[in-house]
Amino acid sequence: MNHDFSFAARASSPSAGDAVILVMGITGVGKSTFISKLTGEDAGIGHDLESYTKGIGIYSMNVENRVIYLVDTPGFNDTWRSDLEILKEISYITSTIYKHRMKLAGILYLHRISDNRVSGSAAKNFTLLQRICGPDAASRVFLITTMWDQIKTRGPDYREAEMRETRLSSTIEFWGALCQQGSQTRRWLGDYETGIKAIIELLALNEKGGYLTHQLQKELVDEDRPLAETMAGRELLMEYSSVERKCAQEVWSFEQGACNESEASTSLLEVRSQLRDMKLAQQELRVSLRSVFIEREKAYNKVLQKVCTEQKQLARDVEKGRRDYQRLLQDNSANDALLVEERQSWQLRRQELDDEERLGHRTRASAQQERQRIEEEERDFHESLQQLSLENEEQCIETQEIVEKLRKRDVMKRNLLPLLGVLGGTGLAIAGTVTGLAPLAGAGIGVGFAYASKLEFSRKAGDHASSKYSLWEGVLGGGQGAAGASLD
């Protein structure tokens, strides 16, 4: 199946097929690699912006002429963020896009098939994921097992991995409950093909059966519940209460002297600190999300502004690349014209020598010597011009490659703007106009739409036979050609 990767202007509002997919999983399962294989480098918000997004990564890709947003979500039990922070972030994103009628196509949960056992962190993630999607939307959740590319096929390790996969999908405490509710498992082999296949299959489910509302969206938006009264919130409260009771028991044991040094895993001070943290977490979980959502909206608005700033610089870099390339083309044309002029001059000089020799104004030896001098001059000129043309050709190719990369980054970041506009509270139309970028196509009546547009980057497989300057023929030619110019 070919996936269209041409440049094309889009309306600033998401089209009917545009959708969001959450990518979840504990640290180290390969989420970053998975997303990078699908979207390429620099396709999303930069790492320097993740401090605003609580570690959430947002990326865009084009699948069959529609923009798909991949939201990279830290797993629960993350080293740097609390479970409550992560749940709040997921709550904000899913409820906000739901209120703005953006589609949540589903969740891809990545899990290492190489793990000999399901860790407590993984089991906890499975449980919370069930609470987030709910039984009605479980069919829109895929378990993507990773690390298959590191296992030799038909060997004992591969058979063991297949057995782990079966245990995962059949054990209720792991993925079994979700499987019984319609969830499916897929293998990612570390490549683009198996990754995009999983996404296309998830999108196809939605196209066939409709986009489903996830449990957390329904509870927060339709039922207007506080986070503590959602299924996911209650799960966290149960965990916090359990840890609190355990800490309280340890404190009591310390105070009663029931534990000796060998039995104590931590100091009394550390246990009391953990107990205090559990109490605060429960209180925070019960606080209204309104203030939290206001803070998150402001944070995403900052992300939006920073991405727009990046785009302005990208636009300047692309325009500079265009000018450099056009200058190189002009140099090539000037060299061609100079070659024609010099050839005419040499031809005229040879004709004059023939006439001088025929009329007796020059001896045959003198004429032959002058012809040799002209040939040497012509040969030296050709060699110099050939070297110059070769260098110019290399610069043309290098400049083209650089600007192609810049254009790709520009387009894929532009695709982020509608989602960032929603999350940042500015609205879709505003998100499409704050970039201040010059239109990629030629000037004219379409300029106003180009400023407010969302662009897609896609690529048609098999177009490599076209001229290596095909991109620039469209870009420099202006008009509609720029928007649809091929990168191949």
C-alpha cells in the first residue's frame, strides 16, 4: 500500500479522518524508537519542550491523506513523574480533544516480549489502562509487543517469546481482561512496516465500527466527575490507601520497637516522609481538575508559541535555501552561456587562421602553432568549467537535500499546530495563523489560506525516476507546483 507523502495545503481544522493515538508503556520498551521509525526525526515537539508537557511527546504523521497525532505518554511508575501527574496529563489531553470533537482512535501499549516476567510496574499499567479505556473502548487498544527483532526466529528464545505472548493475552491479571473485551495483540519487528500496519489496522477498526468514547473521557466530560471518582482515579486512590496503611504499620512498628535493624528496609524518617506523600497524593487527587486544566492549558500555549517560533526560523532557512539554489541554477546557466560564447570565439579564431593561411598572411607552421595554442586554451577552459560545474552540481544536490529536510520538519511541525492550538486554548483557526510563515506556494489569492493552513507531508513510493531537481521545479516555479512538488 502506498502512503502519500506529498506537500499539500490543508484547512486548519482537522479533517474527518484526522485522529489522536496514545502510545503508552513503561520506560525502556521502545516507544521512542517506535515513533521515530514511523515519523522520522524532528517530527514532534523537541525534548526541550517536554518540561512544559510533563514528559508527554506529541508527533504528527500522515497516513493515507490524513494527519495522525501520536502522543507519547510516560508509563505509570515513571522515574521522574508521579502516577498522579501522568494521569492528570492523560486526563487533560483526552478530555480536551473530546470536548473539541477531535477523535481518539485508540491506544497502542508497548510491552517488551523479552521480559521473563511481568513486573509490578507493567501489571499496574495494565490495570490503569483498563480503567482509562473501559470495556466499551477496549477494542481500540492494541498490545504491541516489542524486541522481536532481537530474537532469532525458529530458535528456543523465539518459542519462549511466543509462549510469553500467549500468557500475556490469556492471563486476566495481565492483558487477558482487555483481550476478552476485544483488545488485540500485534508484534512490532522494529521496522516501519509492522509499525504502520498496526496503526492502519487500528484506524480501520474506527472507520468500520466508529470512533468510541473511552471511559475516562466519558467520566470527565459527559458525566462531569472529579478525577477521584473516575475508575482510573479510584484505582490510584486504592493504591495510595494501601501504601499509606503499609507505611503507617511500619511507623507503628518502629515506634513500638517491633522491628530490628535487619528487618527495617528504610529509616523511620523515610517511612514517615512516604506516609506524608501518600496523604498529600490522596488530597491532591480529590482536588478539582479545573485549576490543573488551566495550568496545563497555559503550558501547552507556551509549547504552541515555541513551536511557532521554530517554524518562523524554519521558514527563513527554507527561503534562504531557495535563494541559494536559485543562485546555483543561475550560475549553471551563466556557465552554459559562457561555454557557447567561447566556442563561437574559438570557431571564429580558427576560421580567421584558415583565411590568413589561405591568403598567405600566415605561414602554415605559424597557423598550426596558433591552432595548437587555441586547442590548449580550449582544453584548459573545458577542464576548469567541468570542475566548476561538478562543484556546482554537488552544491545543488547538497542544498536540495538540506532544504528537503527543512521542508519536511516545517510541514510536520505545522501539522502539530491544530492539536497544540486545542490543548493551548487558542483554537484551531488561531493555531493555523500564528506561525507568520510565508506560504510555500507562489504568491497570489491563496496566500491568506496558506497562512492559516495545516500542511501534510507524504511520500509516494516509486517516484524515484523523476528529475533530481523536481522539487525545485515546483518550488521555484511558484503557484500550485510548490504545494505538490515531489521530494523524490
